[in-house]
Amino acid sequence: MITLCMDTSHKHLTLALIKDDALLASSMTECFKQQSETIFPELEVLCKEANVQPSDINQIVIASGPGSYTGVRIAMTIAKVFCATKDIPCYTLNTLQLYSGNHDNCCVLLDARGKRAYFGKFNKGVAIEDLGVYTLDEISAFITNEEVLGDGTLIGREDIYVDLAKSFLDLKPQWKKVENIHLLVPEYLKSSDEYLVK
């Protein structure tokens, strides 16, 4: 079973090819707002590295948001077209969940613009509180002694990003199967208009 994993929802373009329970090849490149230009050349390189043809891919997993309004849709559109055309299954992971990896008791925050961030608390990839979008002051008050992953500099911490390709594999039990690929939509935690805030 060959699985293609894709995340274009935040500042990184992450791609991974997994065979059964082993990572064949992966890439994680920071290219905010350039994912659409970069993803197909990167996919071609990845397939060559893993000696995999696109026709070998049996299923796809994507990060379904929250994140960049356009970014989330890049991987999602590719997955929808590919899965519908080949009649193969598609799975999703929440972006915050993906960024939490398999860490114990951690917080993830990702920039949502307008002095706000997407925020969640996780234990081994499972949300332990409701996910949401909060002001940076609210997030600072929520954090106690947990490790902070993601865009930590927003609140005066260090930016720490897990290996997102490895996260896809580590969180395989958390993949959610899409029952109808035509009805798949991004997970947004705020209204569409708010994504236009610079």
C-alpha cells in the first residue's frame, strides 16, 4: 500500500510517500505562498527518489486545516482530483494535530494573522481541549508548562516544527477517512472574510 501525504496549509510544503508502515521518501520545505508553484516539481522528485509511479499510489492523506485560506485548498484540490479519478481513498488530519506530532502534552499555535493564532493542546496527536482561534494574549494565558510547537515566536517563544512527514506516519491511527471525496471541505476555525486580514 503506497500512501501520498501532503500538507500545504501553513508555511511549509510537506510531502511524504509511505509504503505500509515505512517512510519511503519525504520533503519539508518552507515556501509560504509558493506551494502551488512548488508542489508538482517536488512530487516528481519525491516519486523518483522512492522509485514510485503516480499510478502506484493507493491512497492520499492531507492536512485539512486550519491554515492559509488558499494554502489548505492546494493539497485538497489535488487529492480530490486524484482520488476521484483513480477511485482511491482519501484521509485527513487536522493541521494542528499534524504539527503536534506524537509529543506528550504539548500546545500548538499557528499564525492566523491579526494578532491571533490557531491553538490546541494535544497528547500524542489527540486533542485534549477544543481547537480554536484565539488572540495571542489569550493563548499566553492558556499555556502552563506544556511544550509549545509551531509559531512560538508569536508569543515570545522559539519556533519549533516537528518533522511533519514523520508526523503523518506516527499519527496513522488518527487518519480520518473521507466518505465522499466530492464533499470534502477545509477545516476553517474562522469565517472566510477573516482570512483576508493581513
